Amino acid sequence: MVRHRGAAGRPGRWHPMFIQGIKTQAYEIWEDLGHTAPDTIVLVAGSGSQVIGHDLAWHELERADAVDQVPRLVMVQPASAAPLVDAFAKGADDVEPVVPAATMAEGTAIGNPVRGREVLVALRRCNGLAVATSEDAIAAATRTLAGRGLWAEPTSANAYAGYRALRDAGQLDGTGTTVLVLTGSGHKCAARMVEVFGG
């Protein structure tokens, strides 16, 4: 079997069915919330596949009259590799590639997202937000989630770092239902977790 490899050596980013698979995250959230939509969903982004998948899924549910509203999507990237956040902030239609610096959120350290234009369209279509986070904030988020029993790798824990940053900035008020999507376990990167926890 031949596997197509997309940007930064990650498989599947160009594959048309990859996004269709990502959409199932949204359907599961919809089911878990009793067939309703949350107000806000916070997603980490490297290539931005989660943003595109959620945008498609929630709009499909809206067209089917299965939800009353499409959630506001929040996209989070590490500041050391944030081309999507930068493009969104500038109001650009496309992404300017960057050379990612080292980050503990290594799963999202993608300097040239292959679907960058689609991500920006999706985020703006749902009145979304985008935020870049510091390494200290990512580490703190990882520790906070672990203290609450959620052993999330730093890449995924960055969703919480972004959420906190926007709450502190007054861009999210904490009302309504907010879902943070954590897709990666800390067991994937044991050495990195030891580093975060100072072991």
C-alpha cells in the first residue's frame, strides 16, 4: 500500500477523505451533547485539518436542521510556528510559509499548511478566533490538565493554553458550552512529558 505524505512528512493531508474522517469528531461531540451544538470549540492546528473538518461537519448538521447554530471555532498554534494565526490576524487570504522554531507542541509545528486557504475560509465562516501561545503557557496548560486527570501531550494541551489566553484577554467570556478537543495522549511523548514536569 502506498501512503501519500503531505506537508512536513505527515501522511494524508492532501487526501480528500482525510478531512471526512476528521468530521467525525464533530459528530461525536454533537451526540455526546445530546444532539446539540456547543457554543465554542477550541482546536489546535498544524495543517488546520481539524478546523476544516469541524466547519464542514457543523454546517452539514445545520443544513440538516440537526443544530440551531454552528459553533464558534477557536484555532490555537504555538507562537514558534503560527503561520495560520498570523494570516488570520492580517486578514490575508493565504498563508505565508514560515520556518518553525523548536516547540514542545511539535505535532503542530508546520510552517506551510497545505490547506491554509481552506482553513482561513472555514475559521472566518464561523466568526472564529485564532491565538498563538508561548512555550511557558503550553507547559503550564499541560500540567494543569494533568492535575485534572487529563494526561494530554503538549500539542493537545495547547488547546487549553489558547483558551486561557483568550479568556484572560476578554475575547471569550466563559459563558455557554465550550469544548476543548484533546486528541493526543502524553504517553506518545514520554520524554517530553518528563521535561514538562521537571523529572
